[in-house]
Amino acid sequence: MEHYRLEFSEEQQWLRMDNYSHDANTKGFITLKERCTDTEYKIFQAFLTRRDGKLLKDSKFNYRNADVLEAIEQLETFLQNLSKYNLSISDK
């Protein structure tokens, strides 16, 4: 399983999975999560776009860095709570 650095650009309204080929927190991107898997990325993208179901570029909402950082914390808490009940989310 490969791991990436999950980053977000408020200006571009874009999530990026960096394979550690870029310096962290550069070119307008902030680091949301280190050692993120593809599955975790997909879960986070679905969680973040829950307001209108549209991908970031197509959404009518402009997410701020603070919004995205708060969302990643909320998702981490949610996933930890699932684990307490022996539940998990996985790919089909």
C-alpha cells in the first residue's frame, strides 16, 4: 500500500496527493495528512464534498484552509469512533 501526503490549495480549490516529490506546504498548498492512502483520500473527498455532492472545482462553496483542516479532524474522529464499534469503511 502506497502512502502520500494529502494537501489542499485554497486558491485552486484542489486536493493533491503528493508522492513526496514536492516540498510540503509550498505553492499555496497546505498539508492535511501525512502517510495518506488512496482509500483515505477517497473517503476524505467524499466527506468534504458532502454539502452539495460536487467535486471541489465544481462546488458552489469556496472552502477555506480552516474549513478543510476542520473537516479532516472531524473525519479522523468519525473514523476512530467507527473503530470503537468494530466498523470500518473499505473499497468494493
